[in-house]
Amino acid sequence: MEFPVKLLLTPVMIIWALLLFTVLQQWRAQLPQQRRLPRAASITFLLFWLFCTKPFVDQLAKPLELAYPAFTATTATTPSLAHILVLGCNHQDSSFLPLTSKAEPCSLARLSEAIRLWHLYPQAVLHVSGHIAERSQSHTEFARQYAIAMGVAPAKIVSHGNASNTRGEVQTLIAAIAQQPTAVVTSAMHMPRTCNWFAHYDGRVIAAPTDFYVRRNTTDIGWQGWMPTAQSLHALSYVFYEYMGLVQQYGQLMSDEHRTGTRHETGSAKATGCL
């Protein structure tokens, strides 16, 4: 099929077309003097269209994903890294899956970037973290196996498998790095929340974001980008998840300050938590 045909026959486009058809049928069933497309329906269609388009979702994701630049060999302010931290995400442990297919896209991107950094700094210790209760194979054991398969020396891998959320992972990892030169790897959209926790616990690390959703400037996206897709709707869910996570984090930080009587300047996380 030609590209426009394949684009128009996506599930999101079909659902949108059916909804529009239903509203138009109701409009036609009304008396001529009563025919008016309901305002609520018009707004709903517009929002549904926008929420499923890449340029719109990109604009929501950019403040999160572009807060910290990608790590390069010249990014570090120190001559070498002593530690590379990779935060956990998700994996599946079905026996019919090969090792490279067990990782969810977020974990695959994070582990790949961390392993890339380790090959640049082979003297560094690679720390893998995260806990998923529903898996027969622990997330850290999977991450360890994947890293070894990709060439990381087993003796250079340390697992931290107890923490099941970002806050717990950061607390555990800060205790392990002892203020030595360290890079932290996580999804770009997740990096601001991660750096806020490092700042809160007086940790100092170099941000190494990966797993970017925003890949091109909005001006470089053609007309196809304005067609609704399931991928954009899925990305929007992740964007809202991270914004809600920041709201929850703000409440937790305020609660900590009230309980301890100390104030942490999370707004300066970029200077004090992550470089």
C-alpha cells in the first residue's frame, strides 16, 4: 500500500473516523433549524487529535527531556568516571524470549547507554538497580546478564536489588558512590525527577539521559507528524506520568522539609544534583 493509505488505516485514525461519523450521523438526524455540531464534541475531537500527534506531544516532553544534555566524552568535568549508575525500568522473563528481547524499550535504552559509557571508562563500576516483584528473575540479575553479554567485566558490576522506586534507588546508590565521579543513566523524561532526588540527598552526579522521545525539531516534522498515532498517545501517557511524578515528588520534598525543619533547594537541582 502507498504510505498515505497505510497512515490512514492505523487504529487511531479508524477510531477517530468512527467517532466523527457517529457525531455527523447524529447531526444529520436533527431538524435543519437545530443542526449544530455540539461544542463539547468539537472540543473533544480537537483534543483527541492533538493528544495523538507527535508535534504536540513533543512540546510537552521537551521541558523534561531537554533539561540535561546527552553525555559525551567531553561532558564530564573530571578526567574519568569511577561509577556508572543505571536506574531500573522493566523486563519480561518469559523463557521463549532471547536475552535482548526480555528488556522493555526503556531498559534496553538505559542499559545500552550505560554499557557504552562503561566501554569509554572501563575502570568504572557499573551499578544496576531496581526491583520488580512479579518477575521470577530479578531485574538486577537480568541487567547483570545483559551487561556481561555486551562485554562488561563481571567483576565491574554491582547489583542493588532492594529499591522499587526512584527515591529508594537514589538513596541506595548515593551510599555506594561516596562522592566519587559518577554518571547516572535513566530515560531523558525521567531525568529531572531523578536529579531532584540526588539534590535532595546531597548527591552530585553527571546526567546521562537516554531513551529520548523527542528526536527532531518540530519544524523538521512533515505533515505526517500531524496525523494521530497510537505511539504519540502512548508517549503522552508517559509525559503525564512524569509530570504527575514531579507533583508527587514536590509534596514528598515539602513533607520532608516540614518533618526535619531543613530546606533543600530542589529548584537548583541542575547545579547541585546533576551536572
